[in-house]
Amino acid sequence: MFFVDESSKKRRKSMAKVIAISRYPMNLIRSKFMKLNIHHVEYVVDSLRSTTSKVKNIKKYMLTMLFNAPTTISSYYIAEVNHDMAAGL
């Protein structure tokens, strides 16, 4: 009985993963990563290139950026266009 309980605990722990400081279900994580395309990767690379702060854990930082990319990419480019339009570019 003890082994069954332990294995079910391990299985439950593996059903969720921490990204940044939040725990997300694996189905959500899988879904977000399946939505990534070349534009998301370019966005993440450009964002990383323009980051001026020191990144201590690049693996976790990239994982978080890629996880958030489908949600944040449109806001980023809207802000870029608005900036360029205001500057008359």
C-alpha cells in the first residue's frame, strides 16, 4: 500500500510544472508550447537580445519567455508600432 501511495504522489507532482514562480498543469504547458512558431522564437530572441539586465538562470528565463510568448507577442508588436507611429518612422 505504501508504494502505491508514493507512486501516486509522484504522478501528481509530475502533472504540474513550475514556470517562473507559478505552477501550471502539464496540459496547459504542452498547449502553449505547441502554439509556438518561428515568429514567437524570433520575438523571444529579439527580447533576449535587448535585455540589459543580467540573466542568472538562462534556462529558466528562456522557458518562461517561450511559455509567455503566445500571450505577449501581440502586445509587444502593438507597442512597437505605436512607438514608431508617434515618432513618425
